[in-house]
Amino acid sequence: MKTKKKLVVIIVCACVAVMFCAIGVFASMFTSRSNEENAVEYRLKVRKGEGSKSIAAELKANKIIKSKYVFYIYSRIRKPSVKAGIYSVSSSLNPSQILDILESGKQESIIVSVPEGLTMRRIGELLQTNEVCSQEEFLEACKDAELLRSFGFDPEKIVNFEGFLFPDTYYFSPDMSGSDVVKIMVDNFYARTSAIKNFSDLSIDEMYYTLRLASIVEREYRLEEEAPLIASVFANRLRRTIGLYSCATVEYIITEIEGRPHPEVITYNDLKIDSPYNTYLYAGLPPTPISNPGIVALDASTNTPRTKYYFFRLVDPVQGRHHFSTDFEEHTETGRLVK
């Protein structure tokens, strides 16, 4: 009997030892992976509906936690309300602290820089690449009649937000709706253009006219000081109902309407494409803007100087400098000199 009692005591002691050992191991795995001096920083993106298992695996793979199993088990016990977003986490944090952050909703923004001259399709690609929203959802919002009306636009006249998507650096949240993104960009358009002299005084029709002109100027100028001169050339041609002859409008047809790759050169066949956007065939402005212009092009198109220029030609491809001419003879002669 004594032997049996000793055996039972030994077994119990062994079990207790194993239990405490397991608790110790679990506790050690529950602590932070490193101290603050040696901490690894990581930006964790949590998607809508993402489970704790995949979050744990990502944290482990990026050396933020010691054990993905401990993190997963703890999160299953705690059942946190994790919010989608981008969070800054560190290996100096323990699993409990990390879950506190994910529950807080205090997330980092997705920084997206939208350069001047992009179309809404290209902006949609940028948003999708940065996982703000899908390109499809964004483009649908850009054409949403109710959203257009909410900004005071008549959807019969202004069919989409092309031109109103102001180029700027934005701080978006992940998985935003396309409508919310459009609202932010259009609100920013009005906020930023309020600084342009005379722009805020324009009626919606006048503004849209100016915007269509600016969208072409944006795609044509390369030196800021030449933007007003390019705008003056187009303004002079518009006054005399002369075709604008802008290659930028033909490029728009090829890439945005026909869905072809951006051409390296515009061919004579391209100039014959029958489209209201083809300013080689049709006088006047295209039906909608062909890009989303920035402040320089908008200012140049709003406060266009009076000149006698009717032509311009690129003479310095490196610097982007143009020569401006008053008549076709000078324009042609400049072309021969450039060659």
C-alpha cells in the first residue's frame, strides 16, 4: 500500500509539475516578443470579416508575436470586436495589448497621392491598388445620378464627376465606399478652387465649360508658366470656332473610350476617329472633361490672358518648352526648324 501511495504521490507531483511547466510556457508565450529597444514595427491591415487565425499567422510571420497558437487561443477566449483598418503594432506589445489596439479602431490612414491629369478610370485603379475601394465601385459612384444631384448637378448635362476629382494627397480609410471617396474628392475640389480668382463666381454651366478647357490644358502643358498661354491659344480658337487640334483629346478616345493602351504616337488614322471628343474633326470643347486638372490648369483656364496666339508647338522635349505662333506660316516654319 505504501508503495502505491508513493506512486500516486509521484504521479500527482509529476502532473502538477507538468501543469505548472505548461502554464509557465503559456505565460512566457503570452508576453511580448521583445523589449522596446529591439522592437519590430509592423503595419497590420485587417480586412472586413477577417478571422483571428489569419491575423495571428500574419503577426507571427512578421515577428510581432511569439506564438500564433497562443494569440489565436487567447483571442477565441476574449472574443474581441476587431475593426477593419490599418494598425501600427510592435513586437514590444503582448497579445492582450495588440488586441486592445485592434478593438480601439484607432487606425492609420491609407495615403493616396492623386497626380494632376489622371482620368477617373486611372484614379479608380489607384484606389483599388491601395485597397481603399474597388475600381468598379468608384466608377459607379462617379456616374451616380443621385450623387451628382447632391452637388447641384443636372445628370443630363454633367453625366459624371470627371474633372471634379481634385488631384491631391488623400488620407483614406480601408474598404471605404466609392461614394464616400467621391464625396471627399469633390468637396476638396470646391475647397481648393475657392482660392482661384473668379472661379467661385462662375455658374455651374460656366464652371463646367472652364473645367473642360482646363482638363485639356492640364494634358498639354509641361511648364507652369506656359499653361496660361496654351489656354489662350484654345480660347482664341474657341472664339473663332476653330478646332482645338489637341492630341490629348485623341489619346482620351483611344485609352478611355476604346480601352486601348496609351499610344506612343498619334497616327493619321487616329486623327480620323469619329468621336465628339476628337478636336481634329469637331470644333469646340469635348462633351466632358478629359482629365482631372490641378490648380495651375484651372487658374490658367479661368483667368486666361488675351494673346494673339493660335498655334503652339513643342520645341524642347527635355524641358517641355513650346513655341507660340500667331499664324500657320510661322507655326509651319517652327516645325521645320525643330526637325
